[in-house]
Amino acid sequence: MSTAAHSPGAAAAERAERRWAWIVAAIIFMLVAMMVFTGIHWAAMPPSRVEVIDPRTLHIQGEFVEENPGTSVDAQGKVTVRLIGQQYSFTPQCIVVPADTPVTFPAPPPMPCTASWSAGPMPT
């Protein structure tokens, strides 16, 4: 018995594989081109609303002075947590907030972040 080296089905399968190889290569090329374009665009035009804070003087004046970080409750019962985020840590390292109370995390100017947390009972 002799078999043909290339049957019509094998030729069709080879054409389909080549077509899919070109399609996949085109998709990969487009993704890489988008990444390069985005990287160059962001490097050339950084976000415009960047406000720079000098970390060397942040703890000297204002609400982030060294004596001020931690949790505070004002006369109206409003809870504010001030902390300073550093490269691999936060100061203070541990904060305690009351349960079921909206907590405000002020950020350096201009906008505070507000969140509602539900935690366990506050220790007395």
C-alpha cells in the first residue's frame, strides 16, 4: 500500500496553521507597539496635576507634625486618622478606630480621603 506524502487535508491544515501563525504574530506586534507608544507618550507628557510634597519638611509643620499622627476624636465625634506613609512602613505602625464610625484619612493638600470602616469594639 502506498500513501501520499501530502494529502489535500494536510495541505489545508498547513495553510490554516500558517494563517493562524500570521494572525498571532500580528496581534503580538500590535500589543508590543501599543506598549511602546504608551511608554513614550507617558514619558513625554506626564500627568499634569502632580503636586509635589517635600518629605523632609512634612513632619515639621502643619497637621503631620511628629506629635500629631494617630487617631483623634473631635467634640462632634468625628474620627480622624493621621499617618505618614513611608517607603515600607507607616507611622504610627498601629492605629485604633471605633467600630461603625466614618473615619477621615486626611491627605496632604488638597483633598482628604474619607472611608467608613466597620471594625471590632474599641478597647477601653
